[in-house]
Amino acid sequence: MMPIEFYRNIPRKQCCECGEEMHEMHECYFNECERCLSKTEE
Ligand SMILES: [Zn+2]
């Protein structure tokens, strides 16, 4: 198995609200980016 194949199968994590690409280590528990999260909390 090649490592490249493995990484290609991992979907990019995106905000379900605006489609913004997210950094997984920061946003791993949410489906929305920081901007949309703070927006919905109001
Ligand atoms: Zn967003």
C-alpha cells in the first residue's frame, strides 16, 4: 500500500455552512468553521 493512496482517500474537511476549508487539529469536533460557529451562538 502506498502512502499517497491513503491520503487521497481522506476527504478534505470543510465547513458545512460556508464551505471554508478547516484545519483538522483545530476544528475536529465541529462541522463548521470558527466564523460560522460564533455566528450561530449568538
Ligand atoms: Zn463557515
